[in-house]
Amino acid sequence: MTTIAFHIIGQDAKSAARTGILATPHGLIETPVFMPVGTKATVKAMTPEELEQLGATIVLANTFHLALRPGDELVHELGGLHRFMNWKRAILTDSGGFQVFSLSKLNKITDEGVAFRSPLDGSMIFLTPEKSVRIQENLGADIIMCFDECPPYPASYDYVKASSERTARWAERCKAAHRREDQALFGIVQGGVYTELRAWSARATVAIDFPGYAIGGLSVGEPKNEMIAALGVMNELLPRERPRYLMGVGTPEDFFTGVRHGVDMFDCVMPTRTARNGRLYTNEGLINIRNACYTRDPRPISESCACYTCRNYSRAYVRHLMMSNEILGARLTTLHNLFYFCDLMSRIRDGIKRGNLAEVEEHALAAYRNPAQTP
């Protein structure tokens, strides 16, 4: 059962990078695509209308947190996640599997599922593959994810092997539990940094047959070369005609690394989280707008940026807002970072189509790879 269609429309001659169109019940998505993270049914500091104006065509929401509050049954009662958050484009919900990793001190993993202690009130919650699917069906996203276990880094071979085998068994249970024909269920490949286990997990997940595949368990502290090795295995073994989603990976450099290994979808809290701390991405490099050198700076955050913030406000004013803990400061910085990430992905798509992806990468990352003086 699937309601999405994926068509590759362009291919880079020097790598596995490709452009495509992902059709969902809530519109077409050009890939590669960056998905802003709206953990609790909101991308922090942004309205849905602003996200659309920035170029976002799909957002991610979190199954675990929404099940805790306000509750997936309430969201279903009120018409589903799209209506609840007034977002008219596509939504992807994760499965709650990442919380197995991020809340490891609050959970206990068994073959049946994961017992959590709620970070809200300390009550016990038992999440199984079947329950994860049911919650996501209640939420009503266009794309939902299998329940998986994301192993930590570092972890022993034996631990990751057992974890990957459990994730594969859970994937079978998720597919058996999936009922909604208007949602696409993606499988998740694990395996840590062990290429042999990555290959095993990929083959096992592909054998179950999903309309799309996610690459999980990366960007959890592993060295960059090990992430690249894992992506190489994924590019070889995941079906070329199905969309590929690299979970939780989202720095500008990671975009190019993933795209060159055939990745189509990315998500990360990086642009929104760093924005609230005053750390801003620009074509000229990173800026910490809280630095005193911007106190009297009349220039925009980036003179090469066309976002609303850069077209209307100075570095001095944005710094003032951030130092004063004004809400508008977080809004303006978040808007800028999300614009940069969405615009960068647009430039990557154009680079693949025009055959000059390497030039786009060099231009985009020069300031990050060779940081000079403060921009």
C-alpha cells in the first residue's frame, strides 16, 4: 500500500546525486529536499505560511512527543495533523525510535518494544512497533516511519548486530500493522558504522519491500569517514527507484556528502536550534550574532541573502534583540537559517540539473572549509 510516487528526473554524471519529484497526497516535492523539524507540530518560531514562503514543501513531526502531548487520539479527533497545525503541504512523522537513543536513561528495550518513563510526568509508557504505527495513523502524516532502535556510538559489533536484527523484526511487524492506504510507510536501515551490518540491514529491510527507505543511526557522534563509508554501502544496496532519507543529518557539508551518495531527503534541528543561540549560516560562513563586533554593524546578516531578515534588518538590530532575549530575535534568526538551508538545497538541485554540482559545492562550502576573518 502506498500513495506516493517517486520519479528521478536528473542524474549527476560524476556521482550518485540525482534530482526527482516525490508525489504525496499533499503535493509534489522536488528532491533533494530539506525538511524543517516541527517536533511538537510546530517549527519553532515559524508560522506555516512563513515556511511555505521560505520554500519548505514538507516538514517533520515527532511521534513520541505528540503522543505524550496533546495525544494522538486528540489530534485525530480534530482532523489530523495537517488541520491541527494548519500545514497544507506534506508531513513526515518519525516513529519514536530516535527517543530509544536520545532518552536511553529513561527506557528499557526488549524484543517486544520499549518501556519509557515519560519526561513530562514520570509515568511509564510502552511503545511497540504496532503502537507506533497506530499513533502515526492517528496523526495522519503522508509518510510514516517504521519503529526502530538507533544504537549509540560507540557500540560493540555484537550490540549493533542484535539491535539491527531487532529493527528488522520490528519493520516486519510495522508493515503487518499498517492499515491506512493514504500513508506511505518507510523502512529504516541501521547497522551503526559496521559496513557488514549496514549491508545486512539494507538487504533485510529491502526484502520486506517499502515504498521508501531511511538511513538511520548516523550523525550520532561517529567520525565523518565512517559516515561516508556507511553511505557508500547504502547507495549500492538501496533500490535506486525508491526515495532515500538520511535521518537527522543536516549541516551544509553533510548535504553534499549525502546527495553525492544518492540521498534524496534530509532533516535536522540544526538551523532552528543554532538560530535561537545566535549562530547563523551564511554564504560567507558562520556568524555568531551575539558577538560584540556586531553592536554597531549596519549591514544585513548576509549581503548575498534574499531572506526577509536580511532585506529588512541590520546585524546591530538583530544582535540587540538576541541580547535582550526578545522573541522577535529568535524569529528573525530562525527565518534566516531556514531560508539558507532551503535555498542551499535549491542550489544543489540546480547544480545536479546543470551538471555543475562540484562548482556549487565549492562555492557554498569555501567559507566553511577555509574560515577566514569574521564575515
